[in-house]
Amino acid sequence: MNNLEKYLDHVIGQRPANFETPPESDSESTPNLVAGVFRRWYLVLLIFFVMCIVGIPAIWLLIKPLYNVTGAIRVAPILSNILTGEADKGEISNYQSFIYTQAEMVTSSQVVQRVADDLIDRNLSFFENEATAPVTKLKQRLNGEKIRPELASILKRAISDEVISVAPAKHTELIKVTMESTNPAEAKQIVDAFIRAYMAVEVSSSTQSEDRKLNVLEDERKVLTEKLQSQREAIRQLAQEYGTTALGSRQDMMLQRVTTLLGELTKLEAHRINLETRVQLLEQTKEQAIVPEELLRMRNEYINSDPAIQEITRSIVQFEKDLITAKQTLASGNPALEQKQQLLDAFQSRLEEKRKAIANNFDGIASEEVAKTSKEKLFNAQTELEQTRAYEKRLQEVLAKEDTQTIELGRKQLAIQDMEYQLGLDKEMYDTVCRRIRELEMERKRPARISVAYNADIAYIRDKRIKYTIALMFGAMACGMLLAYLRDRADLSLRTPDDVVKCIGVRIIGTTTSPDAVREALLPKQVVQDYQTIRANLGLLNGGGIPKRLVVTSPGMQEGKTTFAINLATSFAKAGKRVLLIDGDLRKPDVRRILNIPKGSRGLQDVLFGGDFDRAVCSMADTGLDVLVADSRNAADAYELLSLPFTAQYIGTISQKYDHVIIDSPPLLAFPDALLWAKIADAVILTSFAGHTTAPALKEAKERIARINVRVLGTILSNVRVGHSYYHYAYNYYSRDGQRRKKRERTDIKLLLPTHSKEDTTSDF
């Protein structure tokens, strides 16, 4: 009996297959988590080492120790008066409120801006990583200036982030300015700059509150001095025009002159009214009537002054004389007398006519003269009126000017009086301020209330790198465990028999152990025991008998079905059974290659096409196994060949010669050939590969077989670890026995193949 037969005679400690899904419980979450993490332990170590290799140097290079740099300002609660020696009272009503107010002042905008101005040219690295405002940066670029960050905003951000903090120290008189930084030298400069800026803001010339009052009084004195000078200059300029500030007598003289001009203007207005009345009357009458007596006199004078009238009158007088003489000398009826009388009458008539003509002429001339005289009088009156109005207007202008000058003079006098009064008040205030300044100057030598207690120095050092390193290691471990658990949960592949039962609900016929989980010396024994267990379970699950025709298939490729079919057939043959192994994968046959059967041998296609079975079958001399191989000549017509009716009949005829017929079929989910073989056979065994076969694939394969009413005996889970094997106790037994003997023994087994041998790896798993 060879070694394999000796192993077959051993009693196999079988673990009953679990066909029911175990009830879920809350207690399983923790074991599942631990199991998933341990299953993916390499991810945990990988993440741990990667994060540690990257993170720890980064922590020690990028994170520097934090230096706590502190400076302090002293605020004295009580000061003594230098003159009296008494303690001041009431200057600080609430010391705590005062010191907290001063602490707030240290971080005020005014102090921060002074600090920024003080540090802007020192090129501190604290400000290098901060970005400047885009507008400022653009202006600086256009002007060719060096781009500088907004230091004030950076300092304010540091204060808000508590990188720089200012707070009164409890139970002391100190206000501490603290900064945490990795660069202690720069931190000292910044803290000292805050102290200097605060001292400059609060006590620019002195640290005493009296100094601030003195500065105010000094400023007030300067203002009052300038005001007094300006007031004196204003009074001098007002008085310079008149040469004196006493303007009363001059104002009286100007008032008298205004009064005189006002009287003259009144008279002129009365004369203007008279002229306006005359002009109005002349304009209404147009012609002025002459007195009748005067007109008669003028008419008589005009007539009598005419030479013709005078000559005729003399002639009449001469003729009257001659007539009188003639009457005296001549008789009354004398013709000469009548002739003279007629001549006298003629001259008298001529005289009357002439007088009438001259009177008419006088009347015409008189009318023209009257009209001309009226016009002349109207023109003269109008001319006089215009002259009077012009004179009146000029007089009004002079009066207005004099009146304005008089009023302006009065206003200047009032302004001078007001300025002199205000000058007196300001002079009094100036004397008061000067007196108060002298008093405060006496107080300047007493100690300052606010002073620098000590400059910036390192208070303590805080190095967080060790804590960060430990935290990183724990975080890396946690991330690795989380990733391993998530990867395990996302992996739908089946790894243990329990996974198959819970997820699919299909029975487990047996398992094959992974070669990587067993020592090389013990691997043959473990493989033999695995297949003995599978044979035993097949007999138990089938009511004491193993079906004659078994189809071995798998959901997909590379899941160990060919290796399992060869090993199962070999195991049956070694047990003394007549076994036929058929390579039913006509698309990609691998049995010939794995068993090293010569290529010239006939195959399954020859038998199905009517060839001699005895000549086509190949017997393995060392195991007694008959093998009917296949080739890929009719790969495209594999389905049509298997679906022919005589194929099932011929396989049935062949099966009568053997105790067991094991058929290796193509993957069930890849080709329909496996379903045809399943209909031909008595039962189907599904193989699955631990870590490769997924639960959905195995479940779908089972459902497809169930649809054609073919019995599935169960599944074989290959490549499991020793702890999940159905024969793991035997492995421990042999392992301990080997350690006890301290020798290695290679078992002479040539027929059983490992679960994933090198040859099978190139085939279907």
C-alpha cells in the first residue's frame, strides 16, 4: 500500500457542514470588525508605515517648538504728591478696571499701527507668508516698490487668534504681553515693539498722568498765545487806519456832516418838487395868455412905430392945418376946400386901413412870440429840473457814502471794544494756564504710574512634536484599521465557509487549504485530508451514496474548478473506484496540459463524432484514472455539439462502464455549456475560490442551475486558510508531531495537485 492509500485509510475528523444562516446579533459587529481588520492586516501596516514615514519627518521638520515670549508693563496703584508727600486720592477710583482698560489699550488700533510702522523695515519672517492686499500689491508693483504685507492686519489677526495676547497678571501690578512663536528672536522684537508703542501712545513725553495734563495745558497755552497775538494784531490793524482806538470824536464829526448834507438834500428836494410842478403846468397850458391892457399898449406901440403910419399921420396933420387955413381963407362952398376935405378924408381912410393891416400883422406876430416864449420857458424849466435832479442824486450818493462810513466807523469801534474785552478774558485764561503749568512742572519728578517692568524674554518652551508624533502613529493605525475594515466590507468575495452559508445559503461540501498557509512538507498530507473530507461529505449529503455523474463548474474563471475536478477524480480513483474524467470545456480545454497528456491523443470531439471510445480515452497508469480530454478545434460550435440529442445518450452509455464520471465544464456565468452538461449529469458541484469568487456571482450561478431543475450538491471553497479548513485539527496534529521529531519528511504523492498550482494558474483561476 502506497502513502496515499495509507492516508485514505485514516479516520477523518469531519466537521458537519453548516447549511443555515446564523442569526445576526449585535455582538457580531465587533468580531466582524476585528476579523476584517486582521484579514486586511497588510493594509493596516501599509497605511501605518506610509503615514509614519511621511508624517513623522514632516512633523519634526515643519513643526517647530513654540516659545512663549513675555514682556511686562507695571501699573502702580498709588502715587505720592511730591509737594505734600500725601498719597493721591481719587485718581484711580477702580484699580482693576483701570488696569484692564490699559491692557485693552495695548492691543488698540493705534498701538498696533505703531508696532507695524516700527517693524515694517525689519523683514521679519513672521510676516513673509502673509499675502498683501491686491490693490496695494498692484500699486507697489506699478511704482517699482518692494511688496510688503499689511502688517497691521496681520498683527490684528495674530491677536484675534491669541498668538499675541495681553492680559493683567492676577494679584500683581503687571500687564503681561505674551507671544507664542517658533522664532524667539522675532517674538522678542514684536513684544518689545508692543511695549514701546504702548508707552509712546500712553506716555509720549512722560509716564505720568500729569504729563498728559501738562501737554494739554502747553497746547492750550500755545493756542492762547497765538490767539492773543492775533487779537492784538487785529486791534492794531483796525486802529491803524485812524491812528487811535478812540473813535468817538471822529464819529461825532461825521454825524454832524451827515446831518448838514441831509438838510441840504431836504431843501433841494423841495425845489425839485416846485420845478416839477412848473413843468407840469407849462406842459398843460402850452400857450401863455397876455394881459389885454398890455396887449393893447403893445399893439398901439407897434402901430404907431410903423413909418407909414407916422408919415400918413404927419400928412393928415398937415392937411388939417391946410384945411383950417383954407376954411379961414376960402368960402365954404369953394371946390379947393372940398378937395382938401376929400384929400383929408382919403388920408384918414388910408390911415385906418393901414392901422388895421398893421394890427392884424401884430396879432400874428404876437401869437408866434407867445408860443415861442412858452416853449422857451418850458425848456428852461425842464433843464433846471434835470440839473436839480442830478444835483440831488449826487448829494444822495455823497450822503450814502458818508452814512456808510459813519456806520462802518461805529462798527469798527464796537469790534475794537469786543476784541479788547475778549483779549482781557483770554489774558486771564492765559495767566491761569501758565500758573497751572508751573504747578504741574513741580509734580514731574515723582515716580511714573505706568512703566516698563521688564522687556521681552522666553518664559517657557512648548514642544508638541512628540505628542503629534504619538497622535500620528495612533491616527495612522486607526486610518489603516478603518481602511482595512472598509475594504473588507466593500469586498464581496467569499473567504470562509460561514460567508458562503450566510450570503448564499448553499451547503458546503468541503474546503481545500491554501498552499501558502501550510508548510511545504505538510502540504501533501493536508491536500489528501481535504479531499477525503470532500468524498465523505458527498456520501453523507447524498443519503449515503455519491452520484455517478458529477459536473464540476464555477461562476467565473480562475476559480479552481479544473484542479478540483482532477484532484476529486484522482481521489476517487485512489480509493479503488473506476473513474472517468471528462474535459467538458470545449472552448478552452486545460486537462490535457495539466496532466501532460500527449497532443496526438484523441479527445471528446472524436468520440461525439462517432470515434472509438476505447482508443480516445487515456488511462493514467499511476492512479488508474481514465481521462477523456478535449481540444479547441470546434470551440465555436461547442454549444451546438453539446446540445445534440445523442451527446447525452452517449455520455450515459459511457457512464455505465464507470463508478463515477467527473465532468469539468466551462464557467457557468461565461458560457451556457455548463448548463447543458448539468442537464446531462446527475448533480452539480460549484467551486469557489476564497478571496476571488464573489457572493453575487455564486448566488447567480446557483439560481441559473435551479431554473433548469438540476440538483446542486453544494459548493467547494478552495484556497482557504488552515483555520477555516474542515481538517484544520489534523494540520495542527502533524505540525506539532513534526516539531517534536525535528525532522522533515517529504511524502511521495504525485497525483493530488495543490489548490492553485502553477499549471492551473495559467488556466482558469
